[in-house]
Amino acid sequence: MEPIKVQSEGGLNVTLTIRLLMHGKEVGSIIGKKGETVKKMREDSGARINISEGNCPERIVTITGPTDAIFKAFAMIAYKFEEDIINSMSNSPATSKPPVTLRLVVPASQCGSLIGKGGSKIKEMRESTGAQVQVAGDMLPNSTERAVTISGAPEAIIQCVKQICVVMLESPPKGATIPYRPKPASTPVIFSGGQVRADPLGASTANLSLLLQHQPLPAYTIQGQYAIPHPDTLAFLLSVLLVNLWGSWPADPQHKSPSKMYLLLHDLLGEHTKSQHLVSISQRFLSRFES
């Protein structure tokens, strides 16, 4: 990583918190092997760098500290991403180097100040720094924050971040801010009582609602000292799978009946896994849907 040189901002010593939105690969890059890279960034910049927990496709990286420390941390991240781009090009036929891109998460109430009247402020940032700056029109899901994307050479990104920090200091957020929290990569979780947390196979909410109108399922059964998935829960998951394979739960008995779905279950389980026990379980489960 190249040495970082960031000049002081005229003695400005204000503590700021800036949030970044990163993909898993980007987070892995700044964490480094055994956390060595992020540890060095913290030590060299003097900023607190925290990475949100969770099995999420996106993570929030929070950088807190005096402005000088924040600028140093951003510089180190920008140069690390440029290093990753250069390394990835060594095995690629591409000849032009793509720009470094960072995504800030900013309260929506401050975005107007970043854009300026008639777009004047954001235009000034682009022209004075050479970076491309885009403010998302929509708020991030379940939050009052927007993504601000900055692209360009590391030097341009650093200068742009400085200007954004100045604007954010001059125009504090108005009202309460609901922070954006990335959703975890979902897997089906069925709790006692048949509650479904998520459906990774893509079944529509309507399909799941149809399934959940029927008798609740126990989540686990106890055998000896071990808790294993309850057989009816396995049948439920298989039924959800079939809903996705078929596209929708059969509504027209003359077109697609639960009995036909059972036959497909029988084929899948009986032929491929030879599990007649599960076939029997699935038959009992699907019989609940027959009038």
C-alpha cells in the first residue's frame, strides 16, 4: 500500500462519524488476513473503524474520529481498493483501469446541501476534485439515509470526501435519522408454531401465506439428547420447494392438484433418495390442502 499524505485542515479538530456501504469482497479486503489490514489502518490513521456484524451481502463500515484521522482512513481505504484493482488486472485482458468507488451512507436531510441549489454544490465538487459524485434519489430500504457514490482516482476521492465532510459539518442532519441496516443473507428458518422468517427459494409472499394458513408445524423434535428438524418441517420445506419449481400453489384443482404435487414429491424422494418415510410424511402434509 502506498504511503498516505493528507494535510491538516487548518487546525480543524471536530469529531465526525462517516458510514460506508461495502460489499463482502470489499470488506474482506480492508480486514485483511487475520484482521491485519484493518488493524494497521486504525493504528496509522487514529480513526475508529468498525465493521457491522452479520451474514450480509453488504456491510456498514463506520469511521469515527477527528477530521484528519477520517481523511487518513479514507485515503488508506481508497489506495487499498486501487491496489486490489491493479492486482485483478494482472490476469485480465482489460487495458483501462476502472476507477476506485466508495459509497457513503448519508442522512437524507443532508443530501440537499450536498447537491446544492440547482445542483451547484455537487457540480462544484466534481469540477474541483475530478471525482464523479452521485447522490441516490431514493432512500435506502427501511431508513432515512441515501447512498452517495464517489468514483475516481484515490487522490480525487480523498479531496471529495474532505468537501463532503465540510458540508456535513455546516449542515447537520434535521430530525431523527433512521440508519440503514443491511439485511442478512436469508435462509429458511421455521420456529415453533410454524413462523417463517425467510424464503431463499424465491416463493412469493402469497404462496407462503397459503402455506401458513394451515396447521402450525413444530420446528424440532427431540431424540435422545439431540434436537433434529421435525419430519413435518422437512415436508413443509419440500412443499415450499415445489411451490417455487411450479411457480405458484395450485389454485385450480382441475389444473394442478395437491395430489399431483404429491406424485412429484414421490418421484423426487422415492426415486432419488429412496426415502419412503419422507414420502409418507409429505403425503400426510399435502393431504391437509385437499378438500
